[in-house]
Amino acid sequence: MQLLYYEDYMANASDFIVLDCQNDMKEYDLGKEKFKITHLPRAYHVPIKPILTDDVLYNAGRHPLPKINFLYKLFTTLIERHETQKFLVYSDGIDIYSARMIWLLQLMGFNNVYLLNETFSSLRQKYNIDLTVNLKENYRNEQLTYLHEIMEDEVEQHKITSKGQSSLYELYQEVLAEEDNIINYEFVYQLNRNLISTHMDVFDAIKQESLILDVRHNARFIGENEPIDTTAGHIPQTFNLEYEHYIDEGRITIQKLNQLKLEYSHLYNVNRSLQSDIREDRDVILSCGSGLSACMMYVLLQLINVPSSVYAGSYSEWIALDLPILNNIE
């Protein structure tokens, strides 16, 4: 994964399949509304369901993995249609949705992935442009394009008429209708297995005293405040490293990455002194509440050349399976 900036994108726009990940976990439809107001040219909107998460129980966490085999076919089809293997992922600054999309793409083996390292407000200030006006003036003939459209009566208004492509809803239906697209629990393990962990992998990591990082707010980690999950606390033998400390107003900076490198190195060395049997290929497991925020740390660690895997079910799955937890509250 590499960072990209607006000027570089605009100079080579046709080289990319552009994925807009603007979303809101509290209101799923709000992402579409944000996309209508402001998005980059040629972008597809990525909804929370069924792309970033779904109700298919690959894991028992709050945000299970989506239909990975369906996604693989969908993105492969996009590559064939656009004749490029480069993906540009963005939101209004890096967030859990854009990070989740990057992790999913790399999990499926699509490694030519770029992250737009700018916010819409910074674009307006830096380039003195209004993205909304830009869209209205230059893309009047191109209808909004969503990566997934559920309602059949909305198909017509979302066709990409200016390019003569079928709508993404039709593409969705074509892929979903294929006979071999049956949900297969084992499919995910045919992918980049080093990027994903299960609760059994976490058990192994605990036994081997390998490094496990919980990226939630410290108050949730120690059990002082738990606004979402039913039980407060954390998985045993995990360290807390809040991902938000290393994001600078929606952007990734050299200063913040250097800070992460120092603090990660300290935790690594502390943990390394305790290890008896380390697996170099899967040294760091990342956990959060449901597997979304952990993807943020996955992206950040990748930028400082630290390989990691995401515990897909994370803490919400751990407690759903009634596994042991720790907290610091009497």
C-alpha cells in the first residue's frame, strides 16, 4: 500500500479504480448522502453492508466479514472492465472504513492499493477548489455510481450512462447469480492467510507470548468505560496502543509515523524479552472492538514496514465465545 495525493491522482486518474468509503456506522444511508454531495471523479461508493461487513457469520463479532468470495469476483470484474489493477481508496481523510477496504483488498490478494492522504477540507484550502461545484460542472452526464445497490427500482438512476457501462447493481446481480458463488466458510483461508487471525490464532499467540495489540481507547481497554460491548475489559496478555494517537486530523504524517515507530519498538522489545517461541511470519495480531479499528493500525504499521494480522472477530467475538478476559477495575 502507498499514500497518494490529489495532484498525483488527477494526473493519472484513468489508472485507478476509485473507491469512495465515506460512511457512518450509526446511519448506514448517510454514506450515500455524503457521496452525493462530494466525491472524487470516477469514484464508486462503498457501503458498509454488504462490502465492508455483512451478516454472514465468518466470525461471531459485531461486524462479521463480508462475502469474501463475492467481493473477489466483483473486484476482479472491475479490474477487467477498467483494464487496470490499481485501486485508490479514500474517505474524508483516513478512517475505519477506508482502512477496512484496504485490508480487505489486500486480504483478497489485490496489492496495488493506494490511499488518498488528504481530507476534503484540505483539498479546498490547498487547491482552492470546491469539489461539489467541480462535480456539477464537469460530471453532469455521469450519474452517481454505487458499488452495491439493493433496490431494483433504483437501478436506472444509477447507471453509468456516460461510459456505457452497466450499473453496479447489475454487476452485483450477475456475480451473485453465479452458481459457484455459494458461501464457503473455507474460502477465506485460501486467501492471504497472514493478514487475518481467528480466536484460535489469538490463543496460540497467548501461549507463545507473541505480541497482541488492542487499538481501542484506553478507557475501554482497562474496562473503565464500555459504551458498545456487553462486557468491559480486554483479551489477556494484550498491550494497548490507541490508533487515534497516530492520525493527524484525518491524515498520516511523517511525525506521527515516527512516533508510532518509537512506541511500537518499545512495546515490541518489552514483549520480545518474554517470548519463548516467536513466529516471525505472524508476529503481531491486532484487535479492537469488532475488527474495523484494527484495520487502521494495520495500515499504519504497514507504512513503517511492520507486518501484522487483524483478528477479524476481535473483542466482541472473544466475549461472545465466553473466553477469559481481564480488566483493571475492581
